[in-house]
Amino acid sequence: MWKASLGCFVIAATTGFLYRLGIVGWMPSNLSLENIRHAHSHLMFFGWAVPFPMYFIIQKVDAELKANEPNILMTRMAMASIFMGVASYPFFLLYGYRPVPVAGMDLPLSVIFSGLVMLCWYGFMAGYWKERKYISDDLPIRFYDGALLMLFICSLGAWGVAVVQFSGVANPLFGKALTHFFLATFTEGWVVLILLGLLYESMEINTDKLPVAPTLLTGLILLGAPLTFPYGISEGLMSNQLLFAARAGGLLAAAGLGLNFYLLYRGTVAQTAWYWKLILILLGIKALAQFAASVLPAHFWISEHSLRLLYLHLLLLGAFSLSILAWWHMSTNIPVRFFNGIVLSVVIVLVSLLSLTSLWPAMWSGPWIFYLLAVAALLPVLAIGAYWFKMIQSQNNIR
């Protein structure tokens, strides 16, 4: 399962590199930038950001139950979700959301496979809740509970998008709002809660005497994450009510993340590996950015697509993916310099995205930046490829 998920990360990252090549004009004529972007993001979500966390949730459940064999339903549903995510990839790449002619019919295969992915999520949740009563109620498990709840709620937004598309609703706000409801609940809910649960577990933070109620640590994020969806809606469609909801949700989520950051930072000890500290720094920057977006006047950020792009990569590629890869690295005997190469490549990608924003000095701007972005996008693929090759050489298998 982890090999398949990691393979999806490599393919999705390579697709991101292809997108950067397309920006500088090096792209096959039968592809479009929009379809490449859809293929990149959906495979990252369906093949990486959900299945790999499912893998370590299965590990957690099996360890708690002292099971010799993995939970069959959870494992099969996680593997099926990867398969469906990979199956959707070529259709997103070539057609986007457009129907595909099949046996005399026009079928939106990318949408169909996406729906099957979410059905697999439900199957995984069913397997998890079947075993939940036998698992101790420690802090990481509470975060995984909340994350799975967010995954379920975000999927409702995706189903809503399909209903709006096929019902022919004229108001474009409904489709936009539901799309961003899915994205916001996924990234600010599922991703953040999974990340925090993994950090508490991997960094071995002592959670016996917390100065904050555990319910508050998850509850603020659970309440705030779904409300942040208006941040992604264009300025012309944003109303005062939507802006207020986004600010309120952002403040709740930022407060919850800030509390967790304080506890995690306070719990670090001298022997904590440096890369965990870097992940905490990225998480802290993310919390500050979310807080700033909630209190600053909207015109500072609402039309700045490059800032949102940097923010998403800071969370998804930076804090989230590095935490998963760090958890993976802890289970191997690969020399740390190979993992350091992965971390360095991710940092370079984040710095390169900074060059697109207004935070970058104007005197350093120019067409060369887009070539820099293309080169930087390839580095994580090469770094993870080198790590994987070293694993094959040492015949190393994790967990």
C-alpha cells in the first residue's frame, strides 16, 4: 500500500513539473494546462494525501488490537481507493471533467472514478468504526477520529458539485462554493488533523497532563475548517456574509492550530530530530498566514492567487508531506543524508513559489523565474527517486 501511494506522489509531482514546463511553452499540443493541473491535484489527493494516512491508521489500529493480520475491510478499501484514483488520472490529464466517448455514450469517466474513490473512503470508515470501540482513546486517535469525520463531510461537498452540474443550476456561486467547501474541509480539516495526530505520535509528546482539554484541540479545527471555504471564491462572487464566515472559520482553525503548535513545541526535547522541528516551523507559518488572512482587509489577499498557491504548498507539500516522509524514514535504516535531500528539495520548491508573490522583491523578478519553477518542481521527484533506489539496494522494507 505504501509503495503504491508513494508511486502516486512521484507521478503527481512529475505532473506538476509538466505543468511548469507548459507555462514556459514546452508542452505536448494535445494537453492543456487546466487538465494537467486537475490531474496533478486529484492524484495528489486520491493517491497520496488520503491513502498513506490510511496506511498508518491501519498500522495504529493493528498495533492497538495486537492483530497478526491487517484489518481486511480497511486495507482493501484503502487499496481500492488508490486504484480508482490512479484510474481517474489519465482521464483528468486528457479530458479534465469533459465526457469521454465510450461505446456510443459520452461518460464523464474522471467524475465517475472520483465518485468511486469516495465510496472507498466510506468503506474504510466503516472498517475503522467497526474496530473503534476496541481502541484506546489516546490523543492521536482523537485526531484521526476528527480527520475521518472531516473526510466524510468534505465528500458531501464533492457530491453536491455533481448534483449542481447535472441539475443545470444557473447561479455559478453554488458550484464554486461547493467545490471550495470540499477543498477547504479536505485541506484545513482532514490534512491538518491527520498531520497533528501524526506529530503527537511520532514526536512522542507526553500527553498525560495537557494544560488544554483534548476536545478543544480538535474541536476548534473541526468547527473552523468547513467555514473557510469562501477564501477560494473569486472577489466578484464574495458577499459580506461569506467573508464573515471565512474570517470566523479561519480564526477558529488558526486558534486550534496555534494551541497544538504550542503543545508540540513545548514537548520537543533536545534529541528531537531537526526535520520534525522544521515541520513545526512550517506548521507555525501556516497558522500565522491563516490568522493574518482572517484579520487583514480582504483586498490584501483575496485576488492574490500566487499567495494561495504558496499557502497550499506550504501545508500540503511542506508540513504534511514532509511529516509523512519523516514517519516513513524513521522506519528505515537509510542514511539520513538521503532524507535530507528530500527535505532540501521541498524547501527549494516552497522558496521558488515565493517568487510568484508580491512578497518577492521586484528587482529580482523576470522571465527566468518560470524556468526556476520548472527546475524546482523536478527536484522532489529526483530526491525521492534516489531514496527509493537506496531502499531497493538495501532491500529495506518499512514496518
